[in-house]
Amino acid sequence: MASRGIRDGAVLDAMRQVPREAFVGEELQEFAYQDAPLPIEVGQTISQPYIVALMAAALEVRESDRILEIGTGSGYAAAVLSRIAARVYSVERHAELAELATRRCRELGYDNVEILHGDGTLGWPAHAPFDGIVVAAGGPDPPKSLLEQLRVGGRLVIPVGPTPREQRLLRIMRADRDEYHRQDLGSVRFVPLVGSEGWGDSDEVTTRPPTRSATRPELISELIRETAEPIREIETAELGGLIDRIGDARVVLLGEATHGTSEFYRMRARITRELIEKKGFDFVAVEADWPDAAEINHWVRRLRTPPLDRSAFTRFPTWMWRNHEVKTFVEWLRQCDADADNPKQVGFYGLDLYSLYTSIAAVLTYLDDVDPDLAATARQRYGCLTPWEADPATYGRAVVSGAFRGCERDAVRMLRELLQRRLDYEHVIGEKYGPPRFFDAARNAQLVADAEKYYRVMYYGSRQSWNLRDRHMFETLQALLAFHGAESKGVVWEHNSHVGNAAATEMGARGELNIGQLCRDAYGDRAFLVGFGTDRGTVAAASDWDGPMRNKRVRPSHVDSYEHLCHRSEVEAFLLHLRAPVREAIRFELAVPRLERAIGVIYRPETEMASHYFQAVLPDQFDEYIWFDRTTAVRALTEAEARRLAAPHPLRL
């Protein structure tokens, strides 16, 4: 919190004292000190620590203050405030949460906290006036009752916005009986403030975005039905129109609405095959670690390079790439590269940056072959990171806390020195040491430098770490295009949240960017962005990070979502062109901001609204949208199947 700009010493001390793990379920305690919201009982969330600290600091609490909190939730924020203020009163509309929070505070000895089950928008008149009021839910306006219960000179901190998903954090100071001064503290996102002076009853509150068009949803779904190109079977679908629309694009980004849906993988593979065969695309770049994807690349292209010292794609989530759908595609890719009539070899690469230690090993292996002296230097410099190999996240925590000096200088020096010796290494004759292997080593060295920074930055907040990761992926894509030649072309496989233009989603409002936005800015219309969606079915996902994969049932889409509009079209699967559609009305009607679902490697249906939906403008996010109404989970390779694959050839999935 201090590194993110929280300067209030009392707030920092309070957050040091209060054990956040005591306010979440046992299964989530390991994530208690990540700067992120977490699900709690009755479908609610505990706010991310930074927001708790920011709002507490904005209250400017003194030791003698009486504070009112609206939205007790788990009780964590009330506990933090209780370490600063004389008395904390908190109102929670869910009886179960009020009871649990009361019990937690009592067990921890926070006896200056009092919790009421009731309508928080009405405040707690019996204990008014208050020196400070903090509201942990977003309302359309500051409730009149809360303003009236604020003493003159007191502060009200509250999220306010025109919809339950568009909010600004306000600090309102009561200057006189009828005079209030407002200060905008920035964009935030909270659950809706439900009550008689907030949004309507919880059963009726949806995150319905503002509507610019009065067109009824069923008419929009009919328009989708009229303009969509149906898909009968993935393997035989007519894709001529899509390939024509892609035209001379240099990068085609193919998304997915989940990280575990068979139809998405198979359709991306089908489109990619068409692009390779009919448009001469040079490589496929996927949301995977560079060294692991290199194992596939070496096998596909029959390159003689040292294998990894472990099987590829064994890091969670293994099913993302160790599945039958990917196996079928890369086997086709290997056969394509062996075709005598096809002189071009198509590469397969990873864009992600989580392989810190595997990348270090790859750099060392290369240098051992070409430059043993520099290899010794590299071992010394990278040795700074060795103690954190088992859990790189703890490295970032140690650096941010000041307990460790950090390894940035050593990692960057290693990258710079390797690049400076490029010309020397290119004089070495033979494929074993030549340009392909140098390029591989250089990308691994760049990954080490970026990953070191990533694990430090992740403790400064999700926006910074997200942006660093997507910039790394974009720069890796640019390096691949440069390596393959001036007019080379690449296909990208990543999640919708990465390939769709972030500027057209609430990600952009939070200051987040992604590879899709960066490609749009860099390549304009020569970047073609394709999103995918589904309504229901099954998906391969886990309930918690590092948890086992489960085939989970996907809930039918939210009534206010783009997915629901597509489902109501009653077309089982289709292509929908959005950049220049045959009927401009489809762009106009879909340009109203709506909800969109994103399922990653974690899927929690019980908190789906908070965990998996965000707001977007679909026609600005994607050039094409591909729909499968009912989908099935990917078929993950079993350990036995993976071992059989490893035996006859170097592809050690």
C-alpha cells in the first residue's frame, strides 16, 4: 500500500495489524495478501486492499472519530477502521454477512465495532452524527440520509455513478448545514448500493448499461440472425467470406471467451490453416510461455536444438496447451512444414512471460555452446534470482518490502550484453548456433528482464502488471514479425480479454491496455481482431489457482449481455462481421455498451456476475465475432497420453 501512494501512517499501521486471511474462506486464505478482491459468502466480495486503504485514507480518520460504514461485507474494512477510530458502526443488508462479520470482529478482540443488519442507505440515525462515513457500494447519488447524518466538518467517501458499473469515488465534506464540497478521487468499481435511497431491490438490480437505442432485444437478435453467416460444422464451414474480409492484414488475433473450450481451439485451428494455406501466414503466436512453445516449434520445424530439462506445459494450467485440440493442430503444422510443395516453414511461438527460470536455463544452455565465458558471467548474474525459483511471486514481495535489493540491474545487463554480441555469434556457422538459436536466446533473455520487473510490479496493482505483461507480448509479436521478414504475417491465439481492443471495454476506463489495442494502434486496419462467445455448455477450468482441472457447467448468459442477444438469435453457430457489416444497423445496435463474459483458467459460477462479466462495446472491440451457442470442454491429455507422445519424438507435451 505504501508503494502505491498511501501515505497515512495510521492506515498503514492498521492494515499491518488486521489479518485479512481471517475475513475470507479457508480455501482463499492463500490469496489474502494479493491486491485483488476475493469472493465471500452470499455472492459478495471483499474489496481489494488498496481500495480499503484508499478509502480509509480519504476519510482522514482521527483517534476520537466515530465512523459509519455502509456495506460491512466480510468485516475487514470495519476492522481496519477500528484500529484508527474510537468507534466504528457498520450496516450490512445481508443478515448472514452481518452475523459472520460480528463474530470475526469479536474473535479478534475488536470490541469497538458494532454491526447492524439493515438498509445502509438510511444510515444509523441512533448514533449520528458521524465524523466520517464510508460506503462500500456504488449508488446513483449520495443518499440524503447519509449526508444529513454527517457532522459539520465530517467526510463522506462514496462511489457514485449513473449505472451500477460506472462509478467515481467522491469525498464529500460537510462545510455547513446545507453546504457540501465534493472532490473526485477517480474511477472505481463496486457492487451496487441497494436500498431505499440507492438502487432497487437486489433481485431487480442488474448491471444494465445506459441504453442509446430503444430497440427491443428480440429485434436486435433478429438482426443478428439476418446478418450472421451460419457455421454447420467447424471442419467444413465456408470461410471464404472471412478470409476475404481479413484481406491483407498483417496480424490476425483470434480470441476465446474461455481458456478451456474445444470449439474455440478447433475453430482457431481451422482459420489458422486457411490463413497459412491461402494467405501465406508465417507463424502462430500463442498465450503460452516462450520455452514451452519452442519445444513445439522445434518439433514442427525439425530443428535440432537441446530439449527442455522438463516436459513442456507442466505449469498450471496444463490443459491450456496439453490437450487433444492443440495436438491435432501442431501435427497438421508439422505435416504442412514437411510438404515439398510448401517451401515456407511455419513457426509456433509463445508470447507470455511466466517462464522466468526456464528462460534463464535456455539462455545458459545457448551460451554454454557459443560463449562459455559469458555463460559463467550469466550464471553469476542470474544467481540473484535463484533463491526465488520455487515461487517467483515471493521475489516481488521481498523487493517491494525492502527485504531484498532486487535483480533488475543484473537481468538487464545480461540482456544488453547478449544483444551486443549478436554479430559475433552470427559468424558461427551452422544452424546449431546460428540466427534461429540466437533469436531464441535473445527472446529468453528479454523475457527474464521483463518477468523480473513483472513480479515486482504485480505488488503495485493489477493495472501495472497487466499492462507490462501485454506490452511484453506485443513486443514479442513485433520481434517475431521482424525476424520473419519485412512482409511477414502472424496469427495470435489469446483470450478475448487480450485480443479485443481494450479501449472499447471497461478495462480501458481502468487504465488497462492489451495486445489487441497495441496492434490496432500500430497496424490500423492491418490488424484483424476476432472474438469468440458462447451461451452455455461445459468448460475446462479450476476453482482456485493451482487447483485441479474440472469440467464445469457454464451458466446461461446474463440477460443484459451480448451473449444473451446471440443466444436469442437461435442460430447455433455463426460468423458475425462487425467492421463493415452488410447492414450498418448491426453496428449501430450493438454499439450500445453491454455486459460480456470472460472465463479464464478459474471459473466460479457462484460469483459469476462479479468475477466474470465486464462492460464492452462489441463492434469497437472486435472486427469479427464467432459464436457457438453450446460448447464443450477441451479434451486434456492424460499423463499417460503425454508420456506416449514424448517417447517417439522430441515433442514432450
